[in-house]
Amino acid sequence: MKCRHCATALENRFVDLGSAPPSNAYLTKKTLKEPERWFPLNVLVCHKCFLVQTEDFASFDELFDGDYAYFSSYSTSWLEHAERYAGVMAERFELTRQSMVVEIAANDGYLLQYVQARGIPCYGIEPTANTARAAREKSIEIVEEFFGEALGKKLAGEGKFADLTVANNVLAHVPDINDFVAGFRALLKPQGIATFEFPHLAELILHNQFDTIYHEHFSYLSLGAVMRVFGKNGLEVFDVEKLPTHGGSLRVFAQLADTGVREKNGRIDEVLGEEREMSLDLIDGYRGFQARTEKTKDEFLRFLIDQRAEGRTVAAYGAAAKGNTFLNFAGIRPDLISFVVDRNPEKQGKFMPGSRIPIVSEDRLRADKPDIIVILPWNLADEISEQLAYARSWGAKFVRAIPEVRVW
């Protein structure tokens, strides 16, 4: 396999998580009786540009189809994050009723609803039919296509240029990262701004967040790698912010390299310096991660087996993609975790891919009163444990497994 950015032959493995079905390929009662497609989950690192990337096995359209089950609006903290973003960007970049905001991967309209509420014209680009439908129900205009250079040029040709483009947690999801970034170059106005949010590779390594690796994530991004990709495709990074979202993310601000006028912020050099301290510009910085993932997996398996041996019942909360990675890497099945609760009705009544653990509503939690509740989306552990505080009344304890098993 060659690097998705610079086409260098990939020779170095970052981590091998065995094999798994696509993390959002939830099963129905019908498909539960059918075989699943499993793909190797290997992650490689390019020794030239240091883009960390999943080895090609599953096709893009197989991962993101009309039944894609991730809806952003089911997280209260993420909605608050989106609302803050809309306010801060409107003020910082002086967005008005004469501006245009475009979100790529607009999902169910979780963010653009706040842009729209401020009277700022906007539209979204979202290729998955069910989330696009949910956004339209909020009266948000949606272009239901995959984004890339061709679509960027097409929209620009229709006069739909952007003053601000938003790309939250999508840069890692694209197989052709060069084509995707080139689309922003085509869509932005000469002084337009593009913001990108993505989980920071440095945090993934520091905090052993291996469950954020799954087939739908084609890349795992450092600031250094992103700047190289952007530079090749006509964008220039002028600022970066650290965010607590998704276990530690970066918000990168970019402009057109040839017409942008904003000065480079010193925070860029700070983050690049931290990445150099971790040797993320050297292959040595990527060694040793495999052993850490296996240690965490073994620790969690021992914990679950001990709970079963002691007669305690275990359920989980959050049918998230990261949970599916962990469950399948560890080989966990319904004998160790009876069910997974999720607020999203699109997932309820289905089954986790690979592990085949049933997904149920919160009513089941109240009815069964499990002794242990494992929070699979650990980045939302505080929000979820507060939401489920009533489980303390029957003595339930909460558990998260990343970066290590913690019970409270």
C-alpha cells in the first residue's frame, strides 16, 4: 500500500487490532442470521510525511451508506460545543447576513441550526441519506453528496462560495485526503476561512485511545501531517486551538495560501514543538503502541471475567463506534456484557457489529438494574454518568476502560 498523501510505499506498522466489521454496520434481527464481513484493522505510518493511516480493505461507500447510524444531536455536550463554535466564529470573523457558512459532513444539522438561528446564510454537505433527512427537517439546505474537489468546483460555479467552511470530525474519514482538501481551495472566497476539528494523534498515543481506530477513520492526524497535506493542496494553516472534545482534539484554522491575509499564530509552533518532543516526526515515536493496547485489552477482559465469576451483572452504555472497536479487539460477547443502552432510536433494537450484543433503550437499564455499567464512549463519561446517576440507587457502579480500567 502507498501513502494516501505522498504515495510513498508504507513499510511501518503503528498498531494491529486484529479484524472487525465496519464499526457502524449495526445488525438487525434479519441480518443477525447472516454472515458479517470482517476486515483487518491494521494501521500504518508513512516514514516520509508521517500520515498515520488505516490499511485499505473496506470501500468508502460500504462504510458510509444510507443507513449510517451516527447522529450528532444525541450528545448534549456536543450540541453545546457546536453552539459555542457558532457564536465564537460569528464574532471573530464578523459573519453577517451577507456571509455564507458551509459545513462539510453536516450530519443531522447539529451545528448549522445555530448558524441559521443567528440569521447567517448557510448550507450543509452530507452524503448519508438518513442524517441529511434529519438536517432538512430543521429547514437546513443540504447537498447530499460526498465532498471533494469536483463538488467544490461545481458549487463555486453556482456561486455558492463560502466565507467560512466547517469540517468537524470528517478529515479523518476521507480516503482521498488530497482531493478532499482541494475541495476547500475551490469553495472558499479569496479571504475565506476553513476550520477543521479532529482528534489529535498525540492524545491518542499519550492516552492509549486505540478504540478511536476503526475502518471509517482512514487517517489519524498530527498537526505536522495536516500542514503538509494542506500545503500541497493550496491551504495555509494560520492558527490552531486545543480542544477537550473526543479525548483531545485540534481545531485548525486555514486560509488560501495565495490570497489569505491572516498572520500565523504562535500556537502553531507550540503544538509542533510538542509533537517533536514525542518524536512524531520520527518513526521511533510510533513504536510501542501495540503493547500498550494489548495490556489495556487484557486488563478489561480480566475485569469482566471477574465480575461474572462473582455473580455481578454487566451492561454498557453508548453504542458508539469506538466501543465496537474495543469489544471486537477484546473478543467480548453477550456472556460478558448483556446489552448496550443507547438514546438513539435508530440503533435501538439492533445489535452491535461483531460482538452481536443487543442495543436497547434506557428502559431496559431501569428494569434489569445491572451491577456494573460500562461507559463505552469514555470521552462522554462525565455527561453519561451524571445522566444515569439514578442507577446509584440500586448500587450500580460505572466503569471506563480507556486508558485503563477505572471504577467509580
